[in-house]
Amino acid sequence: MGYFAFDHPTIPEVQEAIQRVLRCTKAAGKYAGHFALSAETAAAKYKQGFDFVNSGADIVALTAWMSSEMSKLQQLIKLDMTTDQESTPTVGSNGYT
């Protein structure tokens, strides 16, 4: 459909298409699955009648992990800075100095 995946929950055309696929799949006696980017969306789709759901994507998982690791690194550097004022490397968003 050409929409950015993160925007799908807010686009009526996408939501209507999802419901149409669910109805047609069930009418054909098949299992319906939905790929969601969050646990909340996956739970909602399961409650709507999808037989199986997935929560997350590789880019979502990697982004969350990297954000967590960068926060940890920044905290560790702050701890070192309080004990060692001579060496204070700058850490960029990509994890490199």
C-alpha cells in the first residue's frame, strides 16, 4: 500500500484492508496471522480474531537494544568520569568515540 509500517495503526485504509483479509481468510476456513510492531497491537489483533500474531521486528528489537546499551555505556562513562578526571572520551550515538 506504500505506507510506512510504523504508521499502519493510524491509517484507516490499512486497518480496513486488515479487517478484509481477516474476514476473507476466516470465510475460506484458513488460519489468519498478523505481524505487529508492538505487543499492544498484537494483543488487539488476537482479540479481533487472528489465530496467530507476532510482536516486533528486527529493526525494532535492534533499536531498543542499542538504545539500552548506549544508556548503559553513558552511565558507565559517567561513573568513570567521577573517579578519573584525566580521560573523558566522548561517545557518539553510533557507539564510537
